[in-house]
Amino acid sequence: EVQLVESGGGLVQAGGSLRLSCAASGFSFDDYSMGWFLQAPGKERERISCISTSDESTYYADSLKDRFTISSDENKNTVYLQMSNLKPEDTAVYYCAAERGFYSSCLMGASYGMNYWGNGTLVTVSS
């Protein structure tokens, strides 16, 4: 059974940091790229960042690249999202997703092209 389980969300004050984790199981982690997406209240899901688990290449949305860092640990089948200098507008449910092969869909922000999704973890940033 394929599972993507996010953790690390919670309530943080503006300017604070959080590290989200996404533990993957049930598929060959090395054969997939991973992405982080967020969905703010009343808005569409949008792509934050993508990473290739094979060559560690990454992609970031321009608006977030200075504050967010994606990484992966193949030994733990886990992908991380380090978030710093958080702002109230970062409040959202954060999802990780897996895409077979290169992160083509993730790169385009095409969430429909991702193969597997986690259930999300809520991040709330207070002002």
C-alpha cells in the first residue's frame, strides 16, 4: 500500500521556522520525484518545490525559494521542507506528492500529474 505521511505542521508565530517531513512507503522511492504543494483557505493548490530523489536536483516557486528548502533522505524514504521566516500568508495545508520519474508535472505545477498524495499537514502562522 502506497503511503505518504506528512508531519511537522502546527502553529508558529510570524518569523518562525518549521520543518515538514513526508515519509514515503509502498513504492520505490528512488524511481520517483517528490514535491511539496500548499493549499491556502479558499484557494487552489499550488506547487512549492520539487526534488529528484535520484540526482537531488530541485526546483522552487520564485515567490518561496528564498525562505523554503526541500531535501530528501533516501535512507529514510523521506522528503523534507524547511520553512523559515514564516508569514501569516503561509498559512495553509501542506501536501507532499510523488511523481514517477522526473518531476515534469511538478515543474509545471500540474498537481493532476502527480501519482500519489499525502493527506496534508496544517501550518498556521500567527501575526
